[in-house]
Amino acid sequence: MGNSNRPTWDEYFLKLAMLASERSTCPRMHCGCVFVKDRFVLATGYNGSLPGHPHCEDVGCLVVDNHCVRTNHAEINALTQAANHGVNIKGATAYITNMSCTTCAKALIAAGIIRVVVFSDFHDTLATQFYTGSGVEIVKLDMPDRMIKYDIEKYSSAKKTDKSK
């Protein structure tokens, strides 16, 4: 008998993308991206400023044509993480909190992503058109539960740490 509270694989990886988005530094959008292949996390990313550069939340957004250009998007940061660690993402699924912008969609298509799972749309994007035209499967789900369900009191083998020592 299964646990009805157990998330599906798609929900699980979308929740990981939501968790990654908590590192975002642009107040206009918090986005997370997780690349997965064979139920194995390959790389993660969130939207944020270039390494060593100031964050939007500290100095403000740099908006051009209604887009903040101070940050790299979550998909680009996940791609660079994969590249920096020699991880091949060809054939992987991208779990993204928000539909890609046009540029990120083109980058994921070129990198070989074959499936995108997402729960929120993005303004002014041709991503759906490009994904569909390239044979990338798009799965739109409801946003997963935002709560992490971990009941330490309920688990007989778990014990709270004593932070006072």
C-alpha cells in the first residue's frame, strides 16, 4: 500500500526547482531549474547575478525591454553548472518553476533537453512555440504543495538536535 502523501516524480523534481528558486536574488522573479535524467539530478540553477557582481535585491534591477538583464536566468545557470562540471544533459528533463524566456528555451533545445515540466507561465516568450517545433515535450502541472512534510516528532528513529551544546 502506497503513501498518498508521497509526491510523484514530476512533483518531487518541481519541488526541488522551487527550493532552488529560494536562492534567487532578483525581486522581479524567483525561478528555479533542475535537470534530471533517469531520476538523477544533473544540475540546478536559479536566477541571479553574475558571480562577483551586485545582486538586484541590493542595488536594484537593470531593466531593458521589460526584462531584468542584471541576472542570468535559472536555465542558463543550470546549463553553466552542468558545463563547469562536465555533465552532459542531452536527453534530460528540465523542471522549471516558470516557463522559459525565448533565449533560455533556445539554449535548452540546443543542449538537448527533451522534456520540460513547468507550473507557471512567463510573459513575452516564444518558448512554447520553439519547444513544440523542436519536438520537446511540455508538461504543465499545478504548482506542487509548497510545504515540506517532515514530522520529526512522528518518526521514531529521528531525534531533534540539541543546538544548545
